[in-house]
Amino acid sequence: MWKVTLAGVRGHLVRLLLTCLAVTLGTAFVAGSFVLTDSLDRTFSAIFSTAESTDAVVRLPQDDDDEAAGPELPGLEIGLAEDIEGLDGVDRAVPQLTGSALLQGADGTAVRSGGAPSQGFAWDPDDPAVRLLDGRGVEAADEVVVEETTLERSGLAVGDETVVIVNGTPSDVTIVGEATNDLPTAGATVVFVEAALAREQFAPTGVVQSILVTGVEGSTQEEVVATVAPLVPDGAEVITGQQQADETQRTLQEALGFVTTFLLVFAGVALFVGAFIIFNTFTMLVAQRTRELALLRAVGASRGQVVRSVLAEAVLVGLAGAAAGLGLGVGLAAALQALVASLFGLQLDGLPVQPRTVVATFVVGVVVTAVAAVLPARRASATAPVAAMRDDQALPSTTVRTRAAAGLGLAAGGAAAMALVLTDRITENALPVLGTGVAAVFLGIAIASPAVSKPVVWLLTAPLARTAVGRLAQRNALRNPRRTAATASALMVGVALVGAVSVLSSSATASVADIVENELEGELVVSDGGPPTIPVGVADQVARVDGVAAVLALPFTPAELDGDDALAMTVDPGTLPDLVTLTALEGSLDELGEGVWLSESAAEEVGADVGDSVLVQVGTGESADREVLAVHEDSQIIGSDVLVSADVYAAGTADLQSRDGSGGVQYVVVDVADGSDVAEVRERVTDVAAQYLTLSVLDAGEFTGEQTAQINTVLGLLYALLGLSLVIATLGVVNTLALSVVERTREIGLLRAIGLTRPQLRRTMTIESVATTVFGALLGVTLGLAFGVALQQELVDDGLEVLSVPWPTVVVVLVGSAVVGVLAAVLPAWRATRIDVLRAITTD
Amino acid sequence: MSDTSSRTATVTGRHAADATPVASARALTKVYGSGDAAVHALAGVDVDFTRGEFTAIMGPSGSGKSTLMHCMAALDTPTSGTVVVDGVDVSTLKDAALTRLRRDRIGFVFQSFNLVPTLSAAENITLPLDIAGRKADVGWYDTVVDILGLGPRLGHRPNQLSGGQQQRVAAARALIGRPAIVFADEPTGNLDSRSSAEVLGFLRRSVDEFGQSIVMVTHEPSAAAYADRVVFCADGRLVDEMRRPTAERVLDRMKTLGDL
């Protein structure tokens, strides 16, 4: 039977190649996601394995479970480092003086990429990890040393004068040296500043978050930890350098893990769509070869042998597709690395292809192909030799109805599973359950779709059916509802996902616009395109600008509310109404004083009403009973649980000034004084903001645009990836049409003989193709809108308040699907017109 | 375009033909392959098919009779020589013009697989006109359908029709556009004698009553007997012809054809 299999592959090479392509695209996602994950691993392992110079780290405890919890200690006194350095067995103990430091590049803008951090470190000439490459070390507050890759990206050179914004404070500096710590920076920028300046900016209250300890030659990390332990104050801890490295690496990997999950989801989508095509192709190939297979049966091949021969063919296709997929996957990973670099500023190096990647790619490719081919193979083996001669197997309508019922049942089950996850009734394994649910809905609809394909395709083509060409196309599209539906279903999946995503994005945009319109009262907003956050100092400077009546900066800090973790902010009740709309549900928003205002959800959480007293701790301040003066509606702009006066806030956060650039804010809302010209004030505010390099001044409309631009960037990525599933689906349409041409050779010959011109034949095929793709798009759009609306309803409480159905997108998708139909028909139609009329009608 | 409606449908009689041939070939050759392996399917054929006449082409297998018909019907391109159909020199035409010629001036009846399986009998009959974007002459359509007794079957799909019914639908389709000439390629090859008689009777009638020109390839003497004239092919040449054939005479002639 092996010979027969090989002959089968040869005989249908082009069609199998198209099927192969479907497998390739699917497995490329699998391979790509693994390669990308491995390159992430490798990049971070490189960073952390070389950080060996640190033997022990004294630090504040990190509580991964609730990051909002306030620390027990405001920080470690810098003096502690000196005490530790004095211990026997300790070589060095360095307080970690680090914070944000933006470098102005040669082009006048900040050197940074995506969301990668801009780090400033204290220059330490004795630090063995840092090597000076050029120039000299920092000797004064107006001098900096710049890390090698950072300097390269800045376009500056040693000796140049520029601006560095250290922890939000701009100052003119000269670059006196170039250094490296021999680590991949992964896109971060690194600037070394004078130690005294670093201490002033990064540790204004004299405390740091951690102290790095190096032992004397020959000591193990455990020994150093043991040596240091007695000096570690209550509320702090000491761990080995290795533990610290492992922890950081784990955190980063978790943070970036979504990229992998994301890719694997797309691999699933691509393979799912690909499976439709593989299934379709093998069904058709088998149908065409019914006679051949029946002959094999007649000459004594067992059913099992026939099944195995078809499956062997599928396995060959799977292997070939997966091999190509592996190659394409590496390319995909490279492209995604570039994308990650531009989105998150993270530079990954290398494209490692590990054995696991190869195995996973091939296993997935072969298994999916084989599974998709099992049913057609079984069907082939079941065909009685007599039935093989029959040409047109019409589907009994009872079968269509049974299938419709079964399909709708499956879809309902899938929808139920989705609903359980979305309503949080299933929380364990939520993602797999959700994915299975979605897949079940798609499969169910695909199984049921032949029942709807007839009326829908009939309606779609009805306007054209008055001409002979239209009628021929209509009949062809209706000819085999199961095939039309299966081909369309592949398209349905991608379109449905695009539809759902577009409803979410449109709703998100509308919701943001709604919030800005309803809640923003100030005329201008000072905003940073992304992290790092804006230093609070900017707000004070803007407040002093002529014509500015008030500003709202909204710094936030962790707090405790009756023992629960909460988020605290401060506002000025006097100016608040001019800046942001906050609606009181109970009590009044006239004053704060020593009391607090609670958001509706926070009030519900702790069960407090106006007039009640709640135990509040802001930042690291004292816990105190405070009166609830008002309960306000949850606000999207002010996302606090508890609002306190500026004094209370300042008291609670005084010790926290040095924490990770805390005190930074996302944006500053500006109220322009009555009678002042907004445009003029805007210019003056822009002058202030300009010194910070990354800040822009926006009006309400622009602010909405900026906020939604981030949503749109992520969605652009989603669309691009979903677009690939549409490409796969299009290949499926091409495949189906190409096979139809082969099946209908005699009919096409006859039509041409009695006078159908080549353009007419092309048109016939194009209409059939378009009817199929538009039918698939209609199914997909319907399903996608349903998914999208369901998700939006579920996310109403998470800020997606406004439902917006993007009708223009829907129209574009439908028109686009018609275009896809036209394109998909080009090649098969060309082949059809090249059919030799005489041979077609004279051969049996 | 060849508007055949000018030709009257009331021409009757076996020999009421025009003087000019409806189709003719001169020095027609068709060679497959080249060099030593060359096969001369047609080795220089001159033939005229008279307007309003029913001509049968006969000959043993491999005699070139089908090739001759395919070249005459613009389905195949000759290696050399000229073919003129209804005044049009076929050998100068490109695919699009050839397609239009077949659509507007030629009717076809093939041996099998004559009908588009997705179309009803009625739709199959009017297909050439529909493709051309023309309306069927209602009176003519009714006449054809009526003569062929297809009335009750018009809504049926081909797979619901018997072989004889399918060939009658094909015959109706060939005639619906009043083409200059109908080419029938073994139209009764797959039919029983009764169905054959129905189809051939209809072809005969269309010549007698409506002046239709018909060329039919066949290997059955009984079918050839329906024709006005029989031309005999052997080894790629026309070797003889017979007027007013009967089945016996044709059979006798066929027996000696191999001896030439």
C-alpha cells in the first residue's frame, strides 16, 4: 500500500501543496511561539547569570501576592551599607541608588524605545561590574557616563553636552565617558550620574530599597548571607544573589509569558482553521478517488489498508507542512522580536531552535493533519465498489437536519462553557475551558452550517441568477452544501474573531471617549506617551504657569482600608469640579479635611456609609479612624478607593519618596483660568512640559486619541495575526475551487463547446467563490458580533461601559470577503479556462 | 451575427436546399505527433455540407470521421486547410470568436454527458441563448418541446431523466437557437433502439419541416439511413458517398470499405 500512497501524493501534488501550506501556517505559530519563548529565556538568563558579583542582597520583603500592600519599613538607611561593609568577610556593600534618568539624544528627543526603562545609577569607580570603555568617570554633578548601547542609540559621543532628566529633574550635563557592564540591556537605557546627585534624587529621605553585598574572595553566597544576617533590621530580609536573580527572572518571564500564551492561542486558531481545510481537501481528494479506492477494495485491499493509505498520505503532508512551518516559525519569531523591540523596547538575541520546538511542531502538524483526514479516510473505505461509479451524491435532507441539530447542540454546549467562564463560575483552567468553548461553538456552527448555506447562498446569488452565468454559479455554489459550508466555515473562524475584537476595540474607544467627555472638565492634559510616569514636580511647575487656575496630578499610593488593601489618592475639593467630574452618591464633596471620600465599590467592600468611621492607613503613615464624608460614583479618571486631603496624603507618603519613582503620575489635568486664552496657556504649558522631553500637552480630543491609540496598537497586532487565519481560509477557498474545476472538467468542456466564453467561465467561478466567502463572512460576522457583545456586557464593570458596534468595520469585512472571493477564484478560474474543450468532452 | 430567423421555418421537402454549402472544408489535414510517429488523422479532405440537408459521416474506428467533425465544428484546429462555416473562415478565428461562432451558429449533440447536471431540462434547452443573453423565441421553443414530448419533464434535472430523454433535451438545445448547422457526434451511441428512433426521427423532422442543416457522425447503418446523404471516411480521407441511403446499402458499403 505504500506505493499506492506515494502515487496518490504525486497525483495530487498541487492540491496537497495547498493543504501543506495550511499546515505550514498553523505550525509556524507553534514553532514561532516556542522560539520566541526560548529567546526570552536566553536573553534573561544571560542578564542574570552574569550578575554573579553580588553575593547577597539586603532588601525589603517582596510580597508577590498583594503588591498594593504597604511595606512595614519605609526603606533601608544608607548608613547600613557602611556598617555591613565593616563586617569581616564582606568586601563591598553598595546601597542601590537607582531611579529614572532620561537622556536627551542628538535629535533633541529622549532616548528610549517602547516601554523599556530609562535607568540612572550612581557612578561608582570601584564597581567591578562596570568597565569604562572611553573617557573618564563622573567627577561632578554636571557630568555623566553613558552605557555603550545607550550612547550608540543617542547619536551622541563622549564630550557632547546634553540634558539628563534625573528622577524628573532636568539638568545640563556633559558626557565624560562611555562604559559597559557587559550585560544585554534588553532595550533599557542606562546613564551613570554622580553619586551625590543620585543620592539626592533617588534617596532623598536617606533610605534605599536594597543594598548589594559582595563577600571577600573565596566566600560562598550562603556564607555572606550568614555574615550579614545579624545586621538586617526587623522588617527587612537578606537573600543570596542567586535567589534574587532567579526571582527577577521569574517575574520577568511571567510578565512576558502572555506573549507566549498569545502566540499559542494564535497557533490554536491557525491550526483549527487549517484543520477545516485539511479535512475539506482530503474529503474531496478521497471523493475524486472513490473509484480508485473502490478498485483497491475490489482487488482485495482491506478497509484498514485503505484507511491507512489515506492516513499515510495525510502524515506525509503533515510532515512536509510542519518542516516548512518550522522554518517559517523561526522567521515569525524574528519578526515578533522586532515587534517586541518596538512595542516594549526589549531587545532579544538569538533564535534558538531547541529539540522540544522541533518535536512539538512536527507532532502538532502530523497529528492535526491525520485527525482531519481520519473521517474522509473512513468514509472512503466504507464506499461500496458499486457506489463508486455514482457521480453526484446528493445529501438527503434528513442528514442535513440531523447535522444541524447536532451542530447547534454542540454550539450551545460551547456557548454554555464560554458563559460559565465569563461569568466567573469556572475559574480553574479558565483559558482552556474558554478556548474549548469557543472551538465547540465554531465546530457546531460549521457542522450545522450546510442547513443554512442553502437559503443564504441562494439569497446572495439570487440577484445574479437571471443571467446564465449567475445561474450556473448559483447552482454550483448550492451543489454541495456540505463542501460550501466547510469552506466558508474556515473563513468564518477568522472573521468571527476579527468581529469580536473589533466590537471590543470599538467599545473600548467609545468608552474612553465617553469618560473623557463626561468626566474631564479641565481644558488641557499633560501626558506622557507611556512610562516612565510624570514626576509630580511637573504638576507644581504647570500650576505656576500664567493662566492656569488649577491642576490635578493624582499621585497614588497603597493604603489600607479597615485592614483591606486599597489605593489612596488626593484631590483638592476646592478646584476638583473644574478639573474632573466626580459625582457624590451620598454626603458632599465640599471638603476633605481629616475625613475621607470613598468610591462606591470601596464603600460597599468595607460596608461603610457616610458618617461611619473607617480605619485608614495611607502609605506608611499612621493608621487612624477617619470619618466617611462622602461616597462617590466610581470614576475612571480618578481610580481611587479612598480620597484624602493633601496633608494626610503627604504625611503618609513622606517616607516613600524614593520608592521606584513613586509619586509619578500618569497625566496632569489642567484647568485654564476663566478669561484666559486656552491656546496661549497651552503654549506656555507646552514650554514647561518641553523640558521633560517626553511630555505632550493635549486637549480633550487629543487626549482621547492618545488613550485609544494604545488600544489600537494592540489591536493592530491582533488583526495582523488574525489576518493570517484569513489567509489560511482563503487558501481553503482556492483549494476547493481548484478541486471543483477538476471534478467538473467534462461539464466545463461542454459549456465551452456550446458557447460559454472564457470571461463568462471566469465570472461563473468568481461568483461561486464570492458567494462562498461572503457566506462565510456573514456567519463569522454574526458570530463575532455575538461574541463581542457578550464580552462587552461582561466587561461593563471593568470600564467597557459603552457598547459600540463598528458597522464600518462590518461593512469592510463583508466587502473584503467579497474581494477575497474574487482573488481566490483567479487561479482556479484560469485553470478552468485552459481546459482543452475537445479532450474534456471526448474523454470518459 | 447570423440571424437565422430570416430563414423561413416552413421549407419542406428532402431536397429544398440552397446552392451554397452551409459548411465546407478544403485540403483539410490533421496530424498528431511529428516525424516518424506522426499520425495523419485527416490526410487532405475536401467536403461540402449542403444547406438544409442531413448528412451522415461514417467510417471504421480511426478513420478520422470524428476528427473531421471536430474540425468542422470549431472544436479542434486543423493542421492545414480551411474550414468555412456559414460563410465564416473558421481557421482565422481566435478562441473568443470561435466560442461565439459555436454559440450562435452551431448546435451540438454529443454521445453522452450533454447536459449541465445542475440545470433543469428547460434551463439546459435555453442555455446557449441564455449564455448569449438572448431571449428564446417562445413559439419555436414550444414547437421544439412539443415535438420532442418534453413538456412534462421540463422541470427535471438531468439525473432524473432517462438516457433517451437526456438526448432529446440535448437535441432541443441544439435546435433552440436555429443554428446554421447542427453537429451530432454519435447521438444514439448510448441509446436503445426505441430511444434512438425518437432522437433520429426528430433530427429528420427538423430537416424536413424546418430546413435545419445537420451533420452526424455515426457507426450505425440504421442511424445513417435517416440521412439524405452519407459520406464514408477511411484512413483520413473521404472515400465515397451515397445519396438516399438505406441501412442495407450502407451496411454493404461498410463491409467493403476496409478492402479499399
